[in-house]
Amino acid sequence: MEIKQSALSNKSPFDCANLAEWEKRSQIFGTDPKGVLFKGLPDIFNEHIHNWQLKGILAEIAINTEEIRILDIGCGYGRISVPVLQTLPRAKITGIDISQNYVDLFRQNTGQDAFVSFVEDIGSDLGLFDYIICVTVLMYIEDGNLENTFKNILNNLKKKGKLLLIEPSSSGTPFQTCFGLLSLIKINNKSAATGMGGNSFKYTSLRNIIINSGARILKEYRLPVTTLFFLFIYVFTRTLPAPGRFLLQMISKMDEFLKFTKLPSIYVFYVIEK
Ligand SMILES: C[S@@+](CC[C@H](N)C(=O)[O-])C[C@H]1O[C@@H](n2cnc3c(N)ncnc32)[C@H](O)[C@@H]1O
């Protein structure tokens, strides 16, 4: 399954510009969460987003005495897998990522296997997994490859397994960019480090891909309060980090309370079964 970097760059039919950008970004940021979250946000705001993603993922993974197999797609340096392993030390996690540097960091940080691969190219060589984690990766796949990529991901999931998918939602974009104004002060992902993009999904477009592939959405969570107050939180945590922590605790509680509503959200978290 391991594909050499040179083979990816020279022969892959997939998006090599995306690969080059991620390799560069991984070199710039290493294990700094800014590399895989928002470059321009204060650390405590990124930590808040990280905690929300991680809490949702851990809530779905049943604590089991059996060894469980987890695939982390677009694993980065292990931001999600490292704390998952702290909670579930018997889990066997396999990471895949297009960036050789992130794959190396993932191996070092987790002590688990990781391979350089495009998710578009994922086959069945890795076997079946109890859980597949895919956090903000499909957003970098070209539209024409999305449906097939999604089906290939599902082919790696065991029958009662769960795909834990988090992707950006276009419903949150106006709040994240303050209706376009914030691109001027570069706090959103599109202006991060290397100028790379990535899609925010319309609710129906990602949902249709999931449903058309024959999968079932068991749950959907959102992050509405963080989204609606995005600019306020940004300014507050930037200027007053200590009380900012208290504010973020309050926001987390309100987000938890409203997570199943259909309010705008920068991300949607899907729990998916085949
Ligand atoms: C926004 S980061 C998220 C990283 C990690 N999932 C996390 O949440 O910490 C996106 C990751 O996906 C990887 N990636 C981007 N396009 C990919 C592709 N086509 N196939 C596999 N990985 C990809 C990048 O190298 C990067 O590590």
C-alpha cells in the first residue's frame, strides 16, 4: 500500500498541486495544530475546535476489551489519533496521508503504521476497520472524484463499523468570514500558510454523496454557537486569552445543547454506517 513520494508526484492522476501544498504546509507547521486547523486563530480557539472534534469521535468509539482497528484518513501528524490512543491504548490505528512528512510525524507520535497514499486511490489492501476517522480531508478532493472516493472508503469499513466524518459546511462560511470581510485579515483556512483552498460542502451535496453510496447517516452533530459568534470569539480570545477560556467553556456547553439543531455550522460531524 505504501506509495513512494516520487511515484505520487509523477504518475498519480490525482491532484498533485494539493500534495505539494500539504507537503509544504506540514514542513512549515510540523506538529502545530495550526497546520491542520486554522492558521490565523488564537491557540485557545483552535483548542476549542480540536476538543469538539475529539469529544465527538471518542463518544462514538465503544470502549472495548477487544483490539479494535481504526483507519485515520488524512491523518496529519496524529492530532486525533494520539489522544484516541491515550483513551484506547489497545487500538491498532493505521494512518494514511499524501504528505510524507505528516506520515513520518504520525509514525513517530503514535508508534503506529502509516502510509503515503491519496485517499482517492485507497484500495482494500489494508483490510477492514471497525472505525474510519476522516476529519477535513474530503474537502480537498476534486468534485469528480468524490463519489468514487467515498465508496472506496466505505469498502474498508466492517459491516457494523462506523465512519466518523467531519467536513466544513457552507452554512457556516458567512459567519467564519464575517460575510467576506475577514479574508482581509486572513483568519480562515483558505488563507492559511500556503494559500491552499478546500471546499465547504453544501448540506445536500455531501448528504447526497453519502446516501447515494448506500450508506446510512446514524447521527449528525453541529457547532452552531461557535459558528454564530465566530467573529466575537475570535476578537475576545485574541485580546483576552484568560477570560477567553471561560467564554469557550460556556460556548461548548451551549454547542452541546444545540448540536442536533439545523443552525448554521462551520462543520458537520456525521456518524455513518454501511
Ligand atoms: C485539514 S488537514 C486534517 C488532518 C487531520 N485529519 C486532522 O484533523 O488533524 C487535511 C489532511 O489531509 C491530507 N490530505 C489532503 N488531501 C489528501 C488526499 N487526497 N489523500 C490523503 N490525504 C490528503 C493532508 O495532507 C492533511 O494532513
